[in-house]
Amino acid sequence: MLKFYLILPLTFFLISCSSVSYESQGYIASSDWQAVGRYDGSEGLPEKSQQQLQVVSDKFNGGAVDYKQYQESYLAAVIIYCEPKNAHRLAILGKPYMNACDRFPNGGFFYHDWLTSTRGSARG
């Protein structure tokens, strides 16, 4: 059981570092941390840590990460992503829910609406 608790976080870390979209790669290569945060937030991706961003920065451009810019733009974008009216639309489009809204008071409602819509669209 202890192995599970050690391997699981490492797996998530490696997945988040290795799965950088083509669009994000361009932003990272040009050190546009505001655009990276906006992209991650608007796609409902989990917020990356400064360490995770530095790993991908080292891979694509080697520059320093402006984590404050990333965080501010991520938060602004994820707030819009997590508006309850978007849950149904995301489910209909077949977009996965990656728990980005859990940190907000309406996060549980968002997930419930997404899940209900996902099940409804699977029947139809």
C-alpha cells in the first residue's frame, strides 16, 4: 500500500510534465507564462506547480518561469471555465473533467452537472 502512495503522485507529476499541448509548447518556448496559465485554466487542466513548469521550460526554452503571471492568468481563466453553465456544454463535447473546479464553492455542483450531462449524452 505504501508503494501506491509513493508511485501515484510521481505518476501524476510525470503525466502532467509529459503531456504539454502543442499550443502550450509555443507559449512556453516564448516564455509567455500568462498565455500558458490562460490555456491551462480555459481547458480545465489542473494548475501546474512552479516545479512542473520549470521542468517543461527547461525542455522547451530553458528560461525562468514567471509563476505569478501563470497563477494569475490561470485563476482568471479557470473561474470562467468553472461557471455552472459550462458543465453541460463540456460534457456534450466529450471533454473530461479534471477536477479544476473543486477548489471553488460551486465545484461540487459543476461536477454533478457535468456528470449528469455526460450520462445523459451517453444514452442519447
